[in-house]
Amino acid sequence: MIAAGLPLGTLIVNVTGCLGVGLLFGWAPWRGNTDHVLHRLLAFGFLGGFTTFSAFGLEAVQLVRQGETWRAVSHIGLHLILGFVAVAVGLICGGQLRGGE
């Protein structure tokens, strides 16, 4: 789906994945332990497979090749900003779910 000249499907999937990682890390009893098996399975396996950095990169390059440099920059910026915000919101919400720690 492309709206306003930007590929929104990949953006939605990647931001949702960032929110999921934030929720996982905010809620999980093994917070801070990146060696925990379940952490690796959920964060790197499931959420890593759900999000799609390669599609994001391809879409950005395609926009540049089509002469849509500002759209490419907007696409990249939105991924970065919304991704960081989604992780932060997920951490806060996950901490609240865990008991407000």
C-alpha cells in the first residue's frame, strides 16, 4: 500500500514490531538478559522475522531511483522516528503491565 507516495505497509509492520519488542522487554521477567533463550526466540526469531529491514531498504532505494529522493528521506525518517517512539512506548506499557517497575 502506498499513500502519499510512501510504502506504508512496511512502515506499519516495522513500527508494530518495534512496539512488540518494547512490550516484550518492558514486561518480561528476564529484562536485561539478552542471553535468555525465550528472549532470543521471541525478539530475534518471531519479531525479527515479522519485521522486514530488507523491504524497507529496497523501498527506499527504489524511491531514490525513481527520483523521489525526498520521499525516500521521509520514508527512512519515519521508520527511525516512529520505530524509536514505538519501542519507548512499548517499554513504558510493558513495565506498567508488569507492575509499574
